[in-house]
Amino acid sequence: MESELIIYNTLSRQKELFRPLNAPHVGMYVCGPTVYGDAHLGHARPAITFDVVFRYLRHLGYKVRYVRNITDVGHLEHDADEGEDKIAKKARLEDLEPMEVAQLYTDRYHAAMDRLNVLHPSIEPRASGHIIEQIELVQKILEAGLAYESNGSIYFDIRKYQEKTKKYGCLSGRAIEDQLSTTRELDGQDDKHASADFALWKKAAPEHIMRWNSPWSVGFPGWHTECTAMGTKYLGETFDIHGGGMDLIFPHHESEIAQQTAVTGHGPCRYWMHNNMITIDGKKMGKSLGNFITLDEFFNGTSHKDKDGKELIEQAYSPMTIRFFILQAHYRSTVDFSNEALQAAEKGYQRLMQAYKTLGSLQPSKTSSVDISKYKQNCYDAINDDFNTPIVIAHLFEAVKTINSVHDRKETLTQADIDELKSLFDVFAFEILGLTDESSSDNAAVLNGLMDVILDIRAKAKANKDWATSDAIRDKLKEIGITVKDGKDGATWNLE
């Protein structure tokens, strides 16, 4: 491996050489889900994107502390400062405690991520478990003179912040002055000085069921405060990578930078990374638009119908098909959902896994007719170029062509080359891209089923005192590496 890791930094709008603050340690914070419904395909993309980042950084030898939060309070409807908390609304509609809703969908999110082979983060803090830290953050911003209280709620003062720093809009590129030109009066209906100001703490209305005591009112934190408070708590005032979807650049991440700068004089991280959206008919897939397909629907092959009454998915798609589909596109490009694209991904994934199986049966030759020396370096070059997974996959398919050609006796490889190709797949397909061979688990299920049938036949032979058949089954299984042991509760077997 000769090249160095390059990351596209949303803040600078260019690719930069990755240099951790405190190598070999790397701190990475990624915005996680708001847990008021089942995870859909749009949630899978950031999870898989930053799973690859996590995997590759660890592969390079870095000691990564990966923090991915759970938003279980403070995320309002329309991602604004008005409306009802999404989890509180779900709880009210279903007559549940808000934490029941949060726990249910957190568990379901974890189950879906496990099936996608997404590694668990190092720390997974919840917003509701860090209310004290968020209150402390709000107090510091007030002390800095960049926030104000209004009827028990606390708002970040964008105008004062802009006068002091000129930094609001640095991440998104938005001209915030346009929003500041429209100042709202405090008429009792809107507590904010300006429409651009965002909530740090909201006073709870009487019917609001998620509420905590604070110096200003009984209320709840604003959406943006949780990530600043928890990122600082677990990664320090400055860490290496902050990630999330492009839809979070404004207002969420822009506001995070403002909050952190108000307290420390600088933003939270060195590298901002953002994955692009998954679209359906050119529109972002999301719960708020009602055009989402849950991951369980993909796995089970059942989904709701679109506005024209057409089923959104035509068949079930396995977790690895979904993962491969997402990795086929660069994380900063959009991916438009279609059944045709998923079916093509399914075939591509299966072709890759079949080639790995074929690799295990290749007969080595004394000489090689194919030069495979650049395959691994090409993959490193691609992954080092801002995690370009589609190019990594393209290079893996070059290896697939070689494997199939050798299998068809059109080319030859030495044992050393075969071992090198196996290492290529082990490192890039499995370790870094995080793919698994689903057929292996399918085979295990088939084997378990067959053994149930065989042992049932043997048990009937023993019941009929047909010892010859019973012993013959046991001995034949032993010859192929399966040991059968008889016990008081019946026979058990073990694959040696």
C-alpha cells in the first residue's frame, strides 16, 4: 500500500489528506436515527457508508472511537423549532410511553443493522440520557452572549453570532443575511428575534409529555444541542470526522458548528463527511414524504403501494443485496431506487460470491499466465481516494474474470497467486466492504434440515431394532466428518 487516505471535506469543498489529530487515535461522530419508526433504505445508506469508513480506518491500524447517537427527544416535526416532538407524537397516537416508542424502534434499528453487517459503534449515546450536558451547553452559550431567553425558551442569536464570527453558513454556503433581513416581533406567537434563530431549549406546552427541569423552564432540548454536547463529552472539543447525510448540512450541522464555536471559538471537527440521498422517482426517500420502503419490507418482499397503486418492490432482497446496491455508488452521489437496479445488484453480488467459492477449487499451475500483482494496489488506490467503493468493486470484478478464466482452463495461476486473490477478497470484499457470503448461512440451514431427516430415519431404524441400518448411517456420517452421539434425549451430531 503506497497511497495515503484522501477525504472530501464538505467544509473546504475539496479533497484533503487525512491526518488525525492524535494518531493512532481517531474520533468519529455520526448522526444516528430518530427512533420513531422502522429503519428504511435511506437510513441504511449513512450506516453502511460510515461502517466502511470505520472498517477501513481500523484496517489501517487506527484506534477508532466511533460515536453514533440515538435521537430519542428534541427532534421536532419538519426539523424546525415548531411542532410536536416526533417521538412524543408517536407515543400519544399509540398510547405508549415515549421511551417505549424509542426502545422499540431502537431495537428494530439494531436488528436491521445487524442483518446488514453494520458494525456496532464504540459508543451509542441517547439524547435523553444527556439532558444535563445539554443544559450545561446552553448555559455556556448564554454566558457567551450568543443566546437569549424568551418566555422560558432559549434561542441561539444568529445575528450576534454573525456579527462576531461571520461563520454561519460556512458549511452549507447559505447566505444567512437574507434570512436575517426579516426580523419578527415578539407578538406572543413567535418567541424568536429572527426567523433564522434556532431553539437551544424549548419550554414545554402543558400537553407535552417529554419534559425536564432546567434553570429556565420545564421543557426539552432543541434538536441541535444533543450532538454538540455528546460529541464534546465523548470525543473532546475537537475531533477528526463528523459524518451524516447531506440533508443534515443545514440546519443541523451548520448549527452544531455555531454552538461549538460560541463556546470554544472553533468548530467540532477537522473533516466533515456527508453521504448523498437515496431517491425514488427523483425525490428523497423519507418518512415525512411517505415514499419510504422499510428494510424489513425489502427483506420480506412486502411493501405498501405507491400513489398509483403499484407495489414498490417486486420481490424480496437479501441484506447483502441491499449492502452491495449501496456500495455500488460513491457515497457522495445520489442513488435512485428501482427494482431493476436492485436485481442487477443481486446478480453482481452473487457473481462475486460465486467467484470466491470457485477460487477455493482452482488447480494451481507451476506458472501464471495472468499478472495479478496490481489488483490489491488498485483497490487500495480506490478506497484511499475518498472511499471510492464502486471502483473497488470494479477491480474485484477484474479478479472475478481471472478466476473464471482459470476455472475454464483458459489461463493459469500459481498457488501463490491463488492465495493472493483469496487475500484480496478477504481484505476488500469481506473486511472493508463488509460483505458476507449469505449462501454459507443458507447451506447451514440446508445441512441442519438434512441432518434432522437422517437422524429421524436412524431413530426409526433403532426403534425397529434394525441395528445394521442404524450403525451404517452412523458410520457413513463419520466417514464424511459428522459425528453422531446417542444420549438419553436422543441423538446429537457435530460437524468436525
